[in-house]
Amino acid sequence: MGSTRRTILAAGAAVAAAALPAAQAQNWKVARGYNVGAQAPMETRKTADGGTYLTGGARYYVDTEDPSYPVTGQSMDCRWMCKIPSTGKDVACLTLCAGVDKDGDLFSFRSTGANTYEAVPGTGKYSKASGGGTFETAQPDDPALTVTRWKGTLNLR
């Protein structure tokens, strides 16, 4: 094949590749998210310094007003852990939630207090996840259930 022909083919391939759509970032803003779940047993124990370690969790079903939000309709497991000093002041809590979506990708969220959360990297489409928002616990009629209302963003790159 002649040099001119190879150059033309290479240029044509470069133009064709440039015309292909690049992977698009996806962003969602959820105004009304709800997690409804069954509580896991709570555990507590005293720590060596006289404080208390408290842990519990729930398995949630995630619902939003946006059916295109990739976590809508999925289940996730959440676990919270708190260290309560003997003084009762400066309580520190951490909540971790994770699940697998319909495509088999692991998503995850965490909270370190103040009723805020952030998306943290998972696998597949969530490998560079970012975003976050606020949440509040609601009192359901059934004491065996736990309900969390939330709003926020999810950005996938």
C-alpha cells in the first residue's frame, strides 16, 4: 500500500474516531428520595475508656421521583456506628450504605453526621461517583420499618 494511501486511511480513521460520541457524564438531581427498610438489630457495648459503642443498620429499598436515577428501585444495606464518650459530648457517628444496581455495579454512600451524605466511588459506572445531599429520618407507622427522606445529586463520569 502506498504511503499516500496509508496517510489518507489514517486520516479517515482519525476523523471517524473523532465523530464517535464520547462517553457522556451523567448527572442527576433528586428532590424527593425515599429509603424504606427493615431495621437490623442494634448492638451496644462499653469501651475501655467508659464510653459506649453503638451500631445498627437496615436494608433499604430506594425510591425517587426519577426512574432514570440508576439507584431507583434498588436495595442497599446501611450500617451505622457511633462512639459515645462517657461525658456524652462529642458523639461521633459514621454511616455506610452500599448496594448493587441492575447492571451489577456497586454503588455506595456515606455520612459522617450533620444529616448530610456523599456518594463515594464504587465499581463500573460508579467508579468515579461524586455528589451528595441531605437526609432526615421519618417516623413510619410501623415500628419495624425505618424511613429516610433525602435529596441530593449523583454525578457519574
